[in-house]
Amino acid sequence: MTEKSQLVTASSYKVWDTIMIGTGPAALSAAIYTTREDIKTLMFERGVIGGLAAITDWIDNYPGFPKGLSGLDLSENLRLQAERFGAVIELGEVSEISRKDGLINLETTSGKFKAKTVLLATGTDYKKIGVPGEKEYFARGVHYCATCDGAFYRDKKLVVVGGGNSALQEAIFLTKFASHIDLLVRGDKFRASDILQKELKKYSDKITVHMNTTTDEIVGEDNMVKYVLGTNTKTKKSTKFITDGVFVFVGLLPNTQFLKDSPIELDKFGFITTDKDLCTSVPGVFAAGDVRSGATMQIASASGEGATAALKIREYLDELAKKDS
């Protein structure tokens, strides 16, 4: 299939066949399918193309890549493939979504847009721990992305907060730079996979694990983090962890703030609820990937859901065409 014209822009059509919000693996995979079937596809991205996948250091479990690949490379390849078939990516933020006269209306930083269908694939963002000093020292010693900011801490001491897969993965990655890492785990056991726990043991010379330890406060001076105060929940003993920086990996929150006043149904955690066809409570609006309630939070499954959503979008558009004929 030949490449399509690059002259198409966000303002090229009064009504798009589909508008996708987000450009992570779910949306980009969906766009590859829709554009190959000549479904006019516009994508909105408020941050980094590729979403959290783009800032993931290394991906070892994506099918078809036995040696693994970087998150940035995977995201870039997905983007190039989607754009090759005609997807249009607009850097901008969607603030409101509504349905009127059979069309989906979007309010964005780039203006107003209309579409026959919409795919919500906004993914997730890093959860905060909400302790004193976290907000004050954000990007000045407090971080949520080891790939983005780890290199600033070459030969420095670090504190990593969390006990799940991402915390262990990122702590291991940070050993490339840090001289020593204190890993603070609130519970009495890891939530990470057995494979990662075994891998972590290989780095016992650089990573000290502190189980049953809360993160109470991040303290600094002169715009620099100096130490973290923590408490052992069993002994009630308070400990000061001297550090040059703090990396927090305690989970993810859905990027659905712009949907709070919309007719789209969310679950109690803020994730988008869908039926088996990935359709939301609003006809013509679909959801896929990590932002969907019940998602497995894996890149491979997000891509699969994106492909499924694209097929359901095509079916929906076919039904619309039959009604109009």
C-alpha cells in the first residue's frame, strides 16, 4: 500500500469518521487499522506521542521482539506506521466531549471538532503519594520517570518508593547511574512478579530494600532534596534516608479528568466502563487500553484492544451508512 498524502490536517474535514484521544499503543494500533480502511482518522495528544510506553526504558514482553526493544522505538514505529496510512496527529488537549444530532462534539485547545465516532485511549498517569515535600520538589529532586531523569543522578544516592513491577523495574534501571538506592516498600511483601523479585536480588550490592516502611516526608533545602523521613510500621521507628533524589512508583491513575462532567460512565476509580464491544455508555464513543475499566495494563493487550476497537468503529460506521442510504 502506498503512503497517503501528508497534506491532510486537523481542519481538513468538517466531520471526521473517527477522532482518537491519546496516542499510546492502543490508539496508534487502532489508527493503523482504521486508516488502512480509508476511515478518516484524527488523533489528539496533549503530551508525548506513545504515552507512558514512550518513556519506558526497555520492553521485554512485546510479542515479536525476542531481544526486546526500547519503549521509544516501539512508540516511534507505531507512529510512523499510523501516519504512513494517513492518520493525522494534532498536538492539543480535549477539554469536553458531548453528543448531539448523532455526532460527537469535542472542545479542544485547537478548536471545536465533530466526529461520527470517538476512541478514548488517554491511558494513565503516575499516582502521587501525597506527602509533604512531594509537590514542592517535583522535578527538583522528586520524579516519576527513571528513563527521563535517572541520568541526572550519576554517582548519587536515591530513594525509590513502591513495591510493584514498575518500582522494581525502575530501581534496577537506576542502578546504571546511582551509587546506592534505598527501596521503600510500604507492605510486608512485594507486589511485583517473581521474575522481577529474583532479578532484584542480583543488585543487592546497590539496592537496599526496606519493607514495612512508609514514606512520611521529603525534606530539602536550597531547592534540593536532602533526605526522606520514613517509619517502620512494625517497630514504629523513624528513619532518615539521606538522598539526592526520590523516584516514586506507586501505581497509575486514569487520565479521565476531562470526562468528569460528561455523560460517559466511569467506575469508582475513574476508569471508563465499556461493554464487550468496547463501547462506552455513549453511542459511538469507544474506549481501549489502560484507561478502560478492567484493562490488564500491558502494552501488548492495549495494542490488541486498539485493533478490536478499530474493527468495532468500522462496524458502527457501516451501520450509520446503511441508515443514511
